[in-house]
Amino acid sequence: MSTTVAESPAHVRSGSLRLLAPALLGLACLLPGLLSTLARVVDPFFYRNAAFLAAELSSPVLHDRDIAGTSYRLMDHIGYDSLLGAVARVTGIDPGQLMFLAVGAAMVPLLYYALARTLLRSRALAAMLALYAAYDPTMGLTQYSTHNYAWMHVLFLAAALVYGEILVRGRTVRRVLWLFALFLTSFVVNWTVPVWLILLVGLGALLVWCRDRAAREGMLSLAAAFLVLYFGYSQVFYRDILGALERATALEAVPSLLQEVGTILGWGHAVAGPENFQVPPTGSAVWDWARLLRTLVLALGTALPAACLLWEAWRRRRWSDLLAGEALWAWAMLGAGIGAALAYTAYGHVSVRLLVFMLPVVGMVLWQAAGLPRRYALGFGALLVALAVAQFAAAIGSLWPTAASRDEGLLARGAEYVQRTGDGRVLSDLGTLGIYLLEDGRRGESFLPCYYSAPRYAAIIGYSGPTEQGEGLQGCDVLVINLAAADRPTASIGWRYYEPLAPYMSRIDANPRLQRVYDDGVTVVYRISRGAR
Amino acid sequence: MKRWWLITLPPICCVILAVVARGTVGAVAGLLLILFLPGWMALGLMEGSRSTMAVRMAKAVALSLVLSVLVSMAVQLLPWGLSRESVAVTLGALAVGGAVVGRRLGAPLEQGFWPALGSAALALALIVGTVALAPRGRTAPTALYVESMDRSAAAERALITVRGARAGDHLRLVGDRVVEVPLRGGDWSGWVRTSSPLRVELWREGRVVRMVSVGGGGR
């Protein structure tokens, strides 16, 4: 058998070298996910899904289930629950371990790289963006695992990629079918991503129409189909969002945001007492500085090329230049990010998640479209990666668990004590409640949690100054403190965090309303006296 | 990858390993089968070699995710339900079958097919809009859930809600004794005592279509 040119040793060697770079890039991208797995980083909200999975693992058909006193509504994310159920069954991995499996850490950077390679002409820039997506802790710490964010971000990135191909290389049947399948799947996985896709495709269609009314890439009919499907079948929209509108609580995030800004500028009054703070769960100065700088770099890195493009179009009086090729994708994505932030206010929060997630690639695409020097773009990318790595290092350092907190047996012992005494409603931070929820899910049981609020926090640490009026400790039977997590901000529902409890432990012990009934060095349980409830 | 055995062997091996093997090998085979192989096999037929390897891999992951989500949702409706074997075999069959059928069919869909698809999207929008939005929630799937719990009273109770019930449906409360509640269609809410474990089943045409367990486990 003769040796062909393609099989010659020199060719094989250069092929191996060509494979080395992507392999190293892949490993570098996987590293933060693996570290997060070792540190057992978890979004406390994920525990509810895991508890549901643990409880339903033996059932061949998933059902709605009563978890922690409220119904776990399968129809809100049936695709996600089914997928997680399939992964757990086929791989045989326990739900408690599946929560920390670095699946998203492998998928998201790959999709981000592919998206950047489709829209950018530079392989180095695409690699930097993949690294950024892997290390950015604001997204990475939740999307590294099998959390809903991992799947929904993968689906959205794939849809953004296919839509980019449609805008840049033209519309084909295959690409349209792709986009449709991704929309339908994201619809059953999470209700947010379909909104992002409707905004992206709708805005893209409008921009295409503005540029060239005869162009075929617009697909306004597809955007309409997405919109109608969403409003035809979205349970969350009719139950939660429309319900919020009927209760007139929608858009309350806007005045609260304005109040926050006013307070910073000295125009408003801060609420006295142990005010909640919504910062990431770390007290590290490196984190704070890296976060601030990264936000500034992202904003400048997008605003500068955008301003250049606008100036050039205005100077030449040719506005269609703004919407050429990849730039149209970037403007549509930017608009979708802003639109998603506004749309989310109907849910009671201002969420800039899509903007934060997509701004790096939007900025780079605009940079390329503006024709600015490539070395500056590389510098911008390198700076972003460096800041993301610094921020990730600060986060993982503060989140790294102690030996005691890694001991699941010890944590389970505290849960068993509370379960055995049958002490009713348990007040604790969201992470500890999640561990208890998972333990109960394995037994097919459920308990009633009590969540932290400013008045409850004040009542626990014996704060006597002015604070918000509220329920105090009413309705709570026991207070559980996980000592290993007591030096971190105390998480509660509604994305609220309160000060760490560790500095207040002596005040909690001295609180006459609380009686210490259990302490194994990891978990401390206090019984709340009846008069305090 | 021109030989048949080279195309079909990886998914077949993965299915066998995912079903038979346990531990790390079974987990890796299962993850490959759910998150990569079906998409990779299907994409080989759709994309050809025009895209870069990274883009093809990314698309394979996304397509696998699409297939896995839809398959895991679908097998729940089948008599054997969601299990290791049903998911693995279905995904494997899709991967192998997709490759075989794709090879038989040959070229991808023609570009000229688009006008029909464009009209279909518009027609779909109109049909779904007309049917689903007037009146609101008419086609909403049936839901059964616990609206709220009351455990402060002497007897625990839960507010059960049914949405989208049809005429002839009935609720079956299975606890210490069995109680049947006929439904007239539409939405229904009612308090039930949950001092002991209680299973609430929504029956339609002789079978349970929704079920929720309440009470008993709460402390």
C-alpha cells in the first residue's frame, strides 16, 4: 500500500500540532468548571430542581409535586426536568452529584467560540472570547454545571449562531428549520430564552427591512410565529407576569432601580437597619475592582466602535452602511439585550443578563465592522480575559469549601436532627435549605422553609434600631446555621443577600428568643421560643 | 466515515455501554449519547464539510440537546416511560436511523422549498393565534397543582387547583379513604385535608393524566 501525501509523517506531525492548540484551549476553558465542581459551587435555587429529580427518580412519568410547601410546576420547564431526568437515569449519577457535573463548562465556551468564529475573522479573538465565557464568574458560576442556565445558554448561543449565518450567508431551509427547532426546545426548557429569541429575530427582521425591503433574510413571519407560539402556550406569562400586572406589582423594579440610583447620588434615603445588598457572594476587593473594570471595559469596548460606525454613517449620509453583514447581527443582539432587560421588569427585577452575556461578542463584531485596528481588538479581548480570570480566582478562593463543609455526612446529620425532632418551619440560608430539601427529596418528603427577610434578620441578631416592619420570627420554629457558610453573605429568595452571620454569632447566642439545641461543629440549630413567633 | 460500520458502530457501542455499564464508563457513555452523538450523526448529513470543526462540534452539541430534550419528553408518553433503557435505545436509534435514512435520501433539502416553508410559518402563526388566543388559554395544557398550603390550623389543608379540565374529568383523592370529585371542565379549586399523606389524581377517559402528592411528609 503506497503512502499518500495526506498520510506522510510530516503532514501527520503538523496535523498533531494543529490539534494541540484547540486541545489546550479546551482544557483552559474547562478548568474553571472543574474547579467549581471541586468547590461544589451551586446556585441555591438549583436545589429545588435537584430535590424534584431525586423524588421523581423512581417514577417513569414525571408529575407535579409538592416541594417545600409549594407546587413544583412541571409545565414551567418540562423539557429541562425531562432532560435532567434522562441524564440521571442514563448515566446513573446521583442528583446530588449531577448538580456539580461540569457539563455546561464544556458546552458554553465551545458554543461561544463557534459563534465568534462565525461572526469574526480572527481565530485569536474567538479563542479569547471562549476563555472569557469560561472564566466570567457572573455567568460561569451558575452555567458550569447541569443547572438550567447551562442548557438555555447553549440553546441561545446555537440560535444566535444560526441566525448569524442566516444574516451573513443567507437564508436556507436548513437554517430556518434549525432556528425553529432551537426555539421550540428552548421554549420547553426555560421561558426566558424564547423571549430573547423573539426579540433577536424580530429586531433583526426590522433592521433588514430598514436596510433593504426586498431582502430575504428578514423572516418577519418566523418572528411572528415565535411570538404567537409564545403567547399561545406560555403558562408563566399568563400565570406570573399577567398576574403581576393584575396585581399592579409589575414594573416595580423600575422605581426601585431609580431609587437605588438616587440613593447613590444622594437624592434619596437609605432604609435604616440591616439592609439587604445585592452583590455577588464574596467580600474580596479583587472581585470588586475586577468587576468594576470589566464593566467599564465592556461598556467602552462596545460604545467606542458603535460611535465610530454611527459617526461614519452620519458623515457619509449612508445609514445602510450601519447594517451591513455582521454588524446587523450585533445591533439586533444589542437591541435584544436592552429589550430583554426592559421585558424582565414585568417579572419584578431588572435583569441585564443577556447584555452581560453577549456584550463581548457584540463589541468585537462592531469593532470589526468599524474597521478599527485589529491589535486594539486583541488588546480589548486580552484585558477582558485577564479581568475575568482575576475575578474568577477571587470568587473561587472565597467559595472554596472547608474540610468540614465538604463532609456531606456531617451536614446530613444536622438535617436528620431537624427531621427527627419534627420542628416544623426551618429558617436558614438558601444553600442550607437546599441541602435539606435534597435530603428530604431522596426520602420522598418535603418540609416548609422560612426565608430570611430584613425584619427576620434583625430579630435574629437582636437588632433594636429602626427597620422595615415585618413578620419578625413569626411562623418559624427553628433557626439552622451552617457554620461553614456563616462567613458568606446569607442568601434568600428573590436574589437577596444579607450580611454574613459569623460576626453576629455571639449576639445570636445571647438572644433570649433563641435556644441552642444542637451543635455538631458544622450545623447549629436554635429553637425559636413561642413568644417570638 | 464512508463505511457503514464506521458510521453506525459508535452510537451502537454507546447504547450498549449506557445500558449495561455502570460507574464512570456508563456515565461517560450516557453523556456522549445524550449530549453529542445524535447531533453529530445527524449533522454529518446536514452540514457536509463546509463549516470548521469547532462550529460543527458546537452545532452537534446543540442538535443533540434538541433531540435529547424532545426524546426525553416523548418517552414519558410511551408505555415504558422514562428509564435508562428507553432513553438510551431511542437516542441510539435516532442516531443510527438518522444516519442510514440520511444516506439513503442523499442531498439536503432544496433551496426552492423555502416559499412553502415561509407560507407554512405564516399559516402556523395565524392558526395558533386564532385557536390559542381566543379565548385565552383555551389550548393551555391541563394542570393540577397545589395552590397553597395551610399548616397553621389544627388540621392541615391544601388548596388544590385544576386548570384546563374537560367535561367528564374527575379528581380522585386517595388517602385514608378514596373520594371522587367530578369536574365540569374549565378551572376548579378546592381545599382538601392533608393530615395524612394524600395523593390527588386527575382522571380522564379511564386513566390518570396528572397527579400530585401532598401532606404527610411535612413536619
